[in-house]
Amino acid sequence: MSPSVTDQDLIEGLRRLGLDRSSSVVVHASLRSFGRVEGGAEAVCNALISVCGTVLMPAFTFDACGVSWAPPGHQRPHNAARNAETWEAFDAEVRRATPWRRDTPVDADIGAIPEAFRRMPEVRRSRHPLMSWTAWGSAARDILVAQTLSSPLAPLQELSGRDGDVLLLGVGHWANTTVHLAEQRCGRSRFWRFGVIDAGIWVELPNIPGDSSAFGQLDGMIEPVASTRIGSCEARRYRVRAICAVVEEAIARDPAALLDLDHPGDERTGAAWRQRLACLAATD
């Protein structure tokens, strides 16, 4: 059995990436990728707080608070949303969903580290029913208050303005939400979805991003600022601005860049491409 990863291993690994108290980072992480971590997910969170000045993580709640269908007859252009067959079916789905609260757990597929981070003292959380963010540190408040119901990715935009970093800990670019920020700047991957905010009360929410399964292509398009191994975890650091610049340039060349149109298992893939084409047509 390989030795466990200690607090000091985590701190030293983050420092090898060039991170320090001046660093503002958005973190996407897999606890399992490290191997055995002494202290588990909380230890990873504590290491990030010990090293960085500001830490941002996703705290998305699509599974708990989202409504799977659009209402009967509801249509938005290129929205890739399926409609409930009846209002009774839609209302049943609304009743199934959990109203969003500040203590709503993070979706399981976001990971154990973001959920542990949500529970930590002094960690703030934004109020979006589907795409809230959590943050700790000197810029936490300013980053989170940038978000509105119509701009779920605004915390990443604020982080970009601060020349912040994306930290991928044992995950690929498929988990890199910053790519969606660049897409949306190009008029792509802007979907309308529904969330529950109180018992029986639902809201329609714009600019929800789409499929990210083909974002792994970025590995051949951009090099990290730094990379290292922490236990068995491959840790990579990128500039938010650099990722956005590469993605926006790629989409400017090809409206289908970073979309897998040959295997569109997710209906949002083709819809995102059509959104970009419609955006180009509107500017001609």
C-alpha cells in the first residue's frame, strides 16, 4: 500500500505550483485521485486555505433543486430542454425537488472536497438555486456578490478580473467550468433551466451551461502554468484568462470547437453549436 498523503504533502504540493497568499483560485478536485489522504477531504480544504489567499469552489445543486423538464408547451430557441407531457407531471417534478437553502448539500458528482469546503467555518456561499459557489478568503465576498440569477458564471468573470487561477486536482478539463465562461462570451452554451426555491415554487434560470464531455481536447491546446504530483494526484494550475483566450479563439475559428458533434449523446451539444451559429448570423 502506498503511503498516505499528509497535511504537509498537500501544502508542499500546492506551493510547488507557485501558489501563495497572493493567489486566488477556483478549485475542481477529486479526493480519490490523491490516494489515501490523512484527514480526508477536510485536509485538502485546510491545505488550500493555508496556502492561498482566496479559494472558490462550485457548490452546484442540480440534482437536489433542479426540475428535469420544462413546463408543457414552453419553448426557448436552441434550448435542448424536454417538456413535461402534462402540468400534473411537471408539478410532480417540482414537488420532488428540494427547495434550495444555504445548507443544501453539494451534488455528489461535484465531489467530496467541495462538500467539505461548504461546511467549513468562514466559507461563504452565493444564492443561485442551481449553480451556487462557495468561497473563502480576502476576495470571497466580492467574488460571490458578482453572481446574479441571470449570470451564474459571474464569480469566474470576477476571478478572471483578478488574474486568478484554475486549479485542477486529479480531474480533467471536463470539470473546468471556466471553459463554459469562454463559451458564453461567444454566445454559446446558454440554456434556460428550472429550479425550486420554496415548496411548490419554481423559477426559470437563464445562462445555464451545457455539456463538457469534449473539453479534454484542451490538453493539446494549452499548457499549465505549473503541474506536480501530490500523492497519486496530478495537480495542474492554469490562468483563468489564458483558458478563456484559448477557448474563445478556438470558437472564433470553428463554432463547433470543443463540442463532440459526431457523438452527440447530450442534446445540448448540437444546441450549443446552433446557438453560436445564430449569434454569428445576428452580427452579419
